[in-house]
Amino acid sequence: MHANEVVAVVGDNGAGKSTLVGVLTGALAPDRGEILRDGRPVTLGSPAAARAHGIAGVFEDRALCENLDVVENLFLGHEATRAGLLDEVTMERSAWELLGQLAARVPSVRVPVAALSGAQRQAVAIARSLLGAPRIVVLDEPTASLGLTQTAEFLALVERLRSRGHGVVLTSHSIVDVQAVADRIVVLRLGRTNGEFDGRRSSYEELLAAVTGAGVTR
Amino acid sequence: MSALDPLRSLWARVRVGELRTLPIALVLGLLWLVLAAIDPTFLSADNLVNLTQQSVVVGILALGVVLTLHVGQLDLSVGAVSGLAAALVAVGVVHGGWPLWLAVLLALVVGGLVGSAYGLAYTRLAVPVVVFTLAGLLAVTGLQLRVLGTTGSVNLPFESWLVELAQTLYLSPGTSWTLVVVLVVGYAVSLFVTRARRLRAELPAASVARLAVQVVAVAVGLGVVVAYLGTNRGVGAIFAIFVGLVGAVDLLLRRTRWGRWVRAVGGDAEAARRAGVPVRLVLVTVFVGCSTLAVLGGVVAAGRLAAANQATGAPEVMLLAIAAAVIGGTSLFGGRGSAWSALLGALVVQSISNGLILLNQDTSARLIVTGIVLAGAVTIDALMRRAREAA
């Protein structure tokens, strides 16, 4: 896994995608194995520890407070203050810059998140994960709740993340979505790695076979 | 673009509950017109001074309830805690011979302990708050009776500063007008400084004309209240303190990290936790804040009555405080509301009570009307939630 790379993790339900995401983002402790960062093993004991190692997670649901607006959500837990009071001007300014970098289209940063579409919420959640300048962004099932146009919008966003020098890990059920954007595709099946593919050269059939366990494995 | 468009967009914002205080202010105005039409003395300066003073105890308790509603919880023991506080202060001063400040401090500590107990029980043991605070209501009421002793009532000396503060102290015209000027100037400065900073940061900012209208509206509003109440006894000291408390809580809720966390926890505690908000700490502080305000309400109640007895902080006080918070526009579903709803709601509840007493109606009518208004407020709250979810 390195910068400017998109790695997709695909697999059926129960293949271990969410567990992998949990381990990477520090939400779950691994039973076995080790995580290497720059060649050295690290322990990701908590989400904060993972963030300190440059790994930020974006979860498929309940990442945002619906009653708060975009700025409030982006800086939740990391608010800027000025003389003890919230510094709305600075936060609103950074919010526009952050969303601008992702070319995310949000009608206003002062509308409650409840009023945004799925892709817009996803963009806000991702923008928030970028606040700590992470090296790797881990996205759990980002396209699960998105419609067709919204998925296209989201995939464009992943490409912008890559071109800005972040490594991206994303999990998905959908082989098609993943093929559109991934450099490398890792297939999980029943908790084990069942093949690793080049995102550009592998075929849908090949991947499907690895996901379902039918036919060839590498 | 029709002439009605601004009205329509206003209605759309009201419907989903973005502008909560506006409809309540209209309801209060309407209520006053109806009561004044039946009995013109309702709107006399004398009666309105009474009304403002009467609204203070329920209002301070409602302010605590507003805090707990912000995290989607309800503390049923605010009345009982206020009763215990009144008893502690009266007994401490009269029987114990303590200085008043010490008695008040002790009551505040007891209130803080009660609030921490609720907060810890909820965050550590996941006990349902409504039932747990109901248990608290019973236990605290028992303590209150124990503290009051066999007579069941303790009178505070009339020369005590607490009684003077609560009963006879009014802001002098000089003080009132100085406060008005300070508040209006402060408000204007904060608005225009923010505008300048926003423009410098190349963010959209409200026009000067619009801000000027806002400042003039606040100035006229405060000016009218002070001038009209001033034709009688003026602005009561405890009412001024109450409004000050509301302003302080409003500032905490809207402009500090703690306030933002409170709203986040009320909206979605799990999302807030993942974002790094110390959810448990926030919840405990909210319950402590609520109990502390309940203690303050009880101290003021003791002062107003110049006594503490078994009826101080009776369940009706708690019911009125919760009603006031909800009528004032703070949502029962968490994450939405305003400190000002305590002021508006307390004024509505007290106007009903005060107006019906002027009309020679008894307690039954007062409870029925307040109940109907509360039912209306809860229904509107639920409808707004539905409108938001459909949007």
C-alpha cells in the first residue's frame, strides 16, 4: 500500500471486509498477524492511534450528526476556537477549501446534513477524514447506499483523493464499481485472501470467480 | 418570483423547525391579546411586573430541562431538587445559623452530586433516565421532608438579602437603561465584527442594512420592555438574573465546544463518539448543569416565599418547567432547541396561570389550559420532526 494508490477489497458477506477495516482503523484488535507501516510493525489500539499513524476511517453509516450543519460536522471534536468561543469564520473558510479540494458540490455549508444527498454526505465524511492530513483513507462500503449518478460522483472523488497523494483503501460488494477506480483489487473469501488482482487488467469473470470461490485462484 | 416567496421560504423553515422561537413569540403575543381582551388589567404594567417575577422559578428550572432535552433526555426530579435546595438553605440559615452564602453553596454541591449520580447511572449502567430520575424525585422529596423536620415549614427572616433580592429588589431606571445600552452596543459590535471577519475571509456576509435592522429590533424590544415595566416597579432583580442565565446558557450552547458537543450527542451519540466527542463527559455535565439550575431555582423560590415548606418544588413545579421548555420550542427528540425557549415557555405558562387567576378561575382551569397548550406544543414538535424526515 502506498501513496497515490487505490486498493479495493471485495468479497461476499462474511468474507471479512468489515473486520479488516476495523483492524486497520483501530476499532478492532487483530487476533493474529501484524500491520507494517514503513516496514515496521505497529499496533493500532484505538481509532486515535490509527489516526496518529496516518490512517483515517470513513464508515458507511452514522458517520455524521444529521442535526448539525456541514461545518459543525466537519470540525466536530476538533473545533477551532478564538478566545474560548468557537471560531465559526475560520472553520467555515476551511470547510469551503476542503470541499473545494474534493470538488464536492454542496449547496451550502450551513445546511443541516439531513438535507444532503447520499453522495454529498459521503463527501462531507471524507472531507472530515482529511482534516488530520492522513496518508491512507479507509472507506467502508462507500457505494452501498448510493444511486448510479451518486456513485459516479463518488468514484470521481476517489480519483481526486488519489491524485492528491493519499492512499485509498475501499471495501465493496460491487466488483463493477471497484474496477472503475482501483489500481489493485484484493479478494477476500471466508476470512482469507483469495487472490490479488491488477485493477486494470483483471476481468469481471476472474474477480467473480475469486469472490465466489468457483474456478481458478492465483 | 411572486411577492409571497419570502413568506413561503419563511414558512418552509418554520415547518421543519429551523425557526422555533418565532412561532412561540407569536403564540405568546396572541395569548396576551386574548387575555387582555377579556380583562384589560392583564396588560397593565403592574401585572406584567408580577408576571415576569412569577416566571423566574419555573423559568430557571425549565432552563435545566432545556439542557437535558438537548441530549434527548428528561430529568423529572428538577422540582424535587429545587425543593430540597430551598429546605437546605432555610434550615441551614435559620436552625444552623450558617451564613446564607454557605447554605447556598452546600445546596449547589448537593445538586451537583444528584446530577452526577444521574449522569453516571446513565453513562455507565445505561439506566433509563426517566425512571431513574423518577426514583430520584421520590428519594429527594423524602430528603426534603427529613431536612424540614416535623414542622414541615421553615420561615426565612425578612431582613435576609435573599428575601430582599427575590421580593423587593428592582433595577433602578439608571441601571436598567445602562444595561440596555451596554447590551445593544455589545450586540451591534459582535455582529459587525463578525461581518468584517467574514468579508476578510471572503465568506458571504449579511448586508449592513440587515444587521442594522436586527440591532434596531433588539434595541426597540429591550427599550419597550424596560420603559413599560419602568412605569411601575421596573425590572425585577431576579428576572434580570434569570434573563442573564438564559443568555449565558445560550452562549454556552451556541458558541462553545461544549455546546456543540451537547447538540451532537443529542443528534447522534454514536456519530459524535466516532468523531472524538467525549460523550460520557458531555452527558454527565448536562445532568449536573440541570440539577445545578434546579438548585438555583429552589433558592429563588425560598426567597420569593421567604420560607421553605413541603410544597416547595412540588411535582406541579416540575411539570410546569418541562411544559415550559417544550412549549418554548425545545424538541423532545434531542439536538434541537434554544435556551431562550425557557424564557418564552415560562412566560407562556405563567401568562396562562396569571391570566386565569385574574379571570377568577381556579387551579382546575389553569391545569386544563396548560395541559392543552403542552399537548399542542408536543404535537407541533412531532409534526416538525416528520416534516424534516420527509424533506
